[in-house]
Amino acid sequence: MANRRDSRIEPSFEGPPQTRSSAGLSVSEEDRVVPSNRKASAKRKSSKAKSSRGGRGRSRRGLFGVLGRLFYWCFVLAIWGGIAVAGVVIYYGAKMPAATTWSIPDRAPNIKIVSADGQLLANRGMSGGEAVGLHEMSPYIPEAVIAIEDRRFYSHFGVDPIGLSRAMVTNLLGRHFSQGGSTLTQQLAKNLFLKPDRTLERKVQEVLLALWLEHKHTKDQILEMYLNRVYFGSGAFGVEAASRRYFGKSARDVTLSEAALLAGLLKAPSRLSPARDPKAAEERSQLVLAAMREEGKISEKELKTALSAPATRSPSYWTGSENYVADTIMEELPDLIGDVRGDIVIDSTVDLNLQKLAEKSIRRLIDDSGKKLNVTQGALVSIDDSGAVRAMVGGYDYSTSQFDRASEARRQPGSAFKPFVYMAALEAGRTPDSVRNDAPIKIGNWTPDNYGGKYFGKVTLATALAKSLNSVAAQLTMEVGPNAVVEAAHRMGIQSDLQTNTSIALGTSEVTPLELTSAYVPFANGGYKPDIHFIRRITTADGKLIYDGGGGSAPRVVKPEIVGMMNSMMTGTVEIGTAKKAAFAWPSAGKTGTSQNSRDAWFVGYTANLTTGVWFGNDDGTAMKKVTGGALPAQAWHEFMVAAHEGVPVRPLPGTWKSTPADTIVPDDIPSADNNQVAPVPSASVGQQPPSAPAQPPARVARPAQTVDADGFNMPSDGGATASVGHPVPPGSVGGPLKKRKTSILDILGGG
């Protein structure tokens, strides 16, 4: 038994496994209690396979779980984020006024100033340009702006999520703020309603206002408002102001390359302004052109043409002498209509063609002779018989100096003031044939020398005025008194304070070119003093009349016979006197003036059509090199008046006066005024009704000169009268023998 048990337990491994036996029993492989190695290996493989499949399943289930959880939490965060955004919107929106009260604020009013024939002189106001309809402006402008600023303008609802996302990504990748993502509607909302602060509150309000704008207005309306209000740099608000600022033309006439430059400015108007950095502006405009081509707004041919012919910037926007006129009009405007609350159009009296002629003449003479004669500035004023200013040049170049020398600079008129001395003398009973002794005289500490120290002895008043003899003018002032001279000047139109001393005879009190010229107008129109004006009428943009400068009357300030005598005398200045360079085909008269050491040179002259005054000098008062009123001023006057009278029928000067040669000493070459006819009261050619003739002021009592013995020069009385004049008439020998001496300013101020 034991042996059998042992043989079963410890079988022999000899022989084939199928035949191994013990005590006659056979045992097969299947009958073994312990499985074989092959079966165990197969089971292990099967187990491993099942384990691998289970692991992969669990891995997949884990990944989906993570993604699911991520999606879930993102969804939750999105909900809470949306709630937070809604809360912020509600919070900041609640701080805004109710939407029912929202309205588009009025655009800053533009003041359009046009010439007498309808040409644009200037735009003034905050915007600097009138509003232009989208259909009126060059089509390139809106296309360029949309291409570079808001390509999906016509498809978004006021806010562009795609553009905003792109801007956020660009800013994150670039690690700096380079794109804003704001639509044109948002930019308009910001410009209309908000401050430029970069705050969350402002951004939220900007979005809300943009949505409101899109709801209330069409896309074209929004784009039009934007283009007429946005800032283009260099003080230009709106596309019309910018077009005129940079190109000297209307937005209606802008080319493709110019439109690209304007659109490029919107990114950084001040930095990219072509007035500041032309190269940067041009580089930016090329990007705009590329964007327009990419969007299909322009063809390849148009792109090449624009790149080969870039925009040409106007030399300077603030140039042109018409701006002096515009500034003067703006100063007068509040007194005429008060505050400007909407766009207005001002019809001025200025003739732009005459204005350009005047500017050209002043600049040419300074360019040609300025360095040689030490002359840097000039001014010209031209006024018609109705008081309408037809041209006014306030300096050599407005772009370099906006100071208006025509209406603001007070300078000594010199002998150009003498007509008021002679007028006062005529009103006191003298005539052009009255004779005075032109010789050196001394009044107190003052010796009024003639120019060049030359004296002529016994001369008529007509000759004395034509040759601008200082001695005779001083004598007449002594005769009638300085007060009479000052009164005559103020009555004619001088507004400045005048010193009532004897030196007033030589124009030592300062006046402006505008007022001196205006004071000559009564000589040209027959004795009437009209209101000097620049404005004919003012209307709203749609044509409603606000102010009409027509009508009214001009009072008579000089008797017709005095006008005739003055015109006869001052004709001699042009024909034989100090202003022979001014003469032209029309009957004309006037007076030259030169202040001490040629600091100021004047000529104020007139025809029956226009009165024009010209001044040359330096702002700092330095002396010119022997420039007199008969030189540059007379030349400028001649050039301007010849052009201004081209094609105009010739008219004689008003008034008549007939010389009585029996009692006079008159050279043969002094013309008489026999052919002068009485001119009718001038009609208003621009902005003024014909002046009426009110009752004449009481006639001044004539005070003829006293007859004195002038050491052999018997000074005849006027008309035989011998009444005293209250001031002594100095004899010709007063002051000692003939000397050439210079009069100091201290002598002038202390004289009389």
C-alpha cells in the first residue's frame, strides 16, 4: 500500500508521458491534478488581455470625465461671468440718464465767410469747416475710413465681436495695447457723449450708446455724423475742415491719395498730422490704400496710380491775407448777432480778386526791395464810396504773423495827416490860392523842417500841399488852432486820440491804416461819412436772414465846396507833387506821408470809385532806408488801383472849384479844377444804401489869416479880411537862416 501511494505521489519521469505507469495503471496529462505550464501561460495571457482592455476603458472614461468636468465648470463660470457683466452693465447704465432723454448734441457751429461774389474766404468756429453730406463728399473718403477703421461697419450691430476678439488676441500676444477694437459707432458715441478716459465705466457706456445710435439712426447717418465731427489733427474737426487744412480744397474734391491720408490720421491725429510729420502721414496712407485694395474698394490700377502720386499738402492752411478780414469779422460778429448757435454764412463786402491783387502787390515789393531798403511789413486797405471794405491786407504773411497791421497797428501818419489841416484852414476861410511863405520857422523849441531842407518861399496852399511843405502846414495849424484840426480829423473818421498840439500838423499822433483810409472817403464820395463795414448780411445755413447790413444813411461831414477845393489841391499831389508814381488813367488825388527817419511810409489816395491807403514799415519801429510815401506805397497803390479799375467807366472826382489866378502865384504846371463836375451822392455798390443828405451843420465862421510883415515877404490876406486869428503867423525869418537840421522826437513832443 505504502509503495503504491509512494509511486502515485512520486511518479517516474522515464518513458513517454502517455505510458508512464505504476502497478499496471496509466495516467494521462489531462488526469494530472496540477495544470501544465502551457495552460497556465494561456490563462495568464488571457488575464493580461482583459486587464489591458479594462485599463484602456477606464482611461477613456477618465479623459471624458475631465473634459466633462472642465466643460461644466466653464459653463458655470460663463454663467457667473455673464451675471457679473450684466451687473456691471446695469450698475454703470443706471448712472446714465434715461435713454428716452438721449439726443445727439449739436455740432459746434461753423461760421462760413464768403466774398462779395460768393467765393470762400474762411471758415471759423470750433469745427473750422461746414458739415458735408455723405453724398456730397468724395466717395473715396468713407471707403478709406471703413477699410482701415471698421471693415464690418455695415454688418455689425454697433459692436463688432469679431473685431473685438481679434484686438484682444493681438494685444495679448504683443503684450501691449495696440488695438482698441472699437467700431466707428463706438468712436462716434465716445466723441459725442463721453470723455476720453480709459476706464471700465466709459467703455460700458460707450457700448450702450453705440447700441442706441444703431437703433435710432441708419448706417449712413452714423457715418456722416462721424466724418463731420471726428478730429483729424492740427485743429481740424470734420472732414471738410481737414480737407481745407491739409489740401486747400473742399472734401467734395478730394482725390484717392488724399482720402487715404485723411483716413490714416484717425489712428493718431496729432502725431500723424502731415503738418507735423509728412513722412509718417504718407506711410500711414499707404497702409490705408493697401487695405482698400484688399477689401476690393479700389482696383490694382487705382492703387498704383495713388502710390505713384501721393497727396500734396498745402504749404500752410493759415495763409492768405483774407484771414485778416475773417479775423476782423469775427471780432465784430458778437455785436451784430450775439452768440452763434448754429451754422451761419456771412456775406462779406470783400472782393476776393481785389484782395489777392493787394496781397500780391505788397508781397512783391517787399520781396524785391525789402532787404535793400530794410522793409519787412506792409498793409493796404481799400474802401468804396459806401464804406464797404473791398480789400484789406494786414501784413506780409498771415501764416507767420496774425497781427493785423491794417486795423490794429497805430503808427505816425506823417504828412498823410495834412489834408485835415488844410481842410480846417479852408473851412476857416482860406482857399487853395491863398499864399503862405515857405521858410524856416520855429515854434517854441520845435522847428518843422521841410523834407530835404528845401524851401520855396511864397507858395499857394495848393502848391504847399502838393509838395508837402511842413512849414506851411505848421503855419496853418497855428492860424486855425490844433483843436480845429483835431475836430476836423475826428469828424472825417479818425477814431484814435489825437494830441492837440501844433505838431499835429505833421501827423505825430498815431492812427491805424484802416481809420486813416476811412477818413479820406468823404473826399471821394462828395462829403459823406458812411459806416465802414465788412459784412453785408448774415444768414443761417438754410438761407434764413439773421442780419442785413443794408440801409441807413451817411451824414454829410464836409460842404461840397470844401470837397471841391480839397480834391483840386490833392490832385496836385498825384500830378506834380510827391505821389507822381501813383498816377494812372483815372482822375485821382491823395497824400503821401513819411514819419521821422522813414519809420513809416504812407500813401492814401482815391478816385470817385475807391479810396485806398498803403503803409510800409517795420514792426519794431526801426527806420527804413530813405523810403518815402512817394516810393513803395505809391507804387503799390498804383498797381492795385490800375487792376481794380480795369473795365470800370471813368468818373471825375466830386466837387468843383475854380482858381482865381489874379491873386495867386501858381506855377504853370499846376492843373486847375475847371473840368471837375459835381458828383452825385454815391450809390452803395456793396451792402449799403445810398447815403441821404441830412440837414447840414451850421457853417463855421471864417477866420481869414492875419496880414503880417515877413521881412520883405508881404503875406496877403484872404479876401481882404484883417481879423485876428488868435495865433500869430510866424514870419519867414523866424528861426534864423536856412539850415538843414534833423528834428528830434523830443523836439516834436515838447513843441507847441
